Amino acid sequence: MSVQHLLPRPSGDLTLVPPLPGAVDPAAYRSIFRCHAGGVAVVTADAGDGPVGFTATSVVSVSLSPPLVSFALSNESSSFATLAAAETVVINFLDATQTDLAGRFATRGVDRFASPTRWSRLEDGAPVLDDAPSFLHGPIEHRFAVGDHHIVVAGLHQAIQRRPYGPLIYHAGSYGTTAAH
């Protein structure tokens, strides 16, 4: 699937303009997004074969009515098969002190749910991180294949803030927080 741009016509309508072949340099693309700070969350799910989770900076509020949230997941992710089959998902937001937890869920080949990770299950069996200061939980509504990723859209049954916190952000290859925290 290619990216297309919307350009306004004199009438005010929008027209699709296909991109130029090879117009985006992959190194420049990665560099631009390394400079774009993103909030850090851990997405968790279970499709019956045990919990999986991964660190995400692609979490986006989509709609308030109905409440919807989205995130992107690489087709190569070790969590992909479970997220493709899971019925529900939990998005665990991390605070500025949780860099180790973010790193653990970003590392391949480790048991992300082993100690020192503290987690439990919600009523429907979905895994939730006990130390996450807030989380969103609900059914997966849509999965869209887009390039080398899938965009997952989830409805929300729960939006829980356990305590006030300063956000963990990812910028230029490092974790940090906002100046106010």
C-alpha cells in the first residue's frame, strides 16, 4: 500500500496525488521520527496461549464518541500472532520512572512477564501491568494491514487512572519526561 497525499483543488474538493517513486529516503524518514517525541505505553493481550506485550509509542486517541484508540504493530513483532487472534487489549501507560519496564517490553527473546514485572488479569482474562499508573482496556474492533505493520483499533470498556504521574516519553533514541515533571 502506498501513501497518497490529499491536495485541495480550486473548488475546495480534495484530490489524491500519488507519491513520487522513491521520493522518501528511509534514513531521513527514521531520523525525522527519532526527533518526534512519543508517549510510551506497553500493549498487552492474551489469545489463550499466555500473555504477550510490547512497548509502543504509536498509541493514538481516535474518537471520544465512541471511545476508540489505535496503535501500530510490526508484522515481524513477536506479539503479532497473539494480537491477530486476541479479542481484547490493554494499553498500559508508563510513568517517567518506568524506563526499565519499557526496555523489558521492547527486548526480544526475554520473558517480559517474569519477575520483576508485576501483572495480573482483568475480569475477562486480559493481562494488565500492576504498576502502570493508568490503562485503557477494551475489545479489538479493527485490524488494518498497512505496509509492514498493522494498525489496530480498539473500543474501550475501561479507562483507569490509578494515580497522577509524569509521562514517560521516547525521543532521539532515549527515554525521558516532560520539563514539568
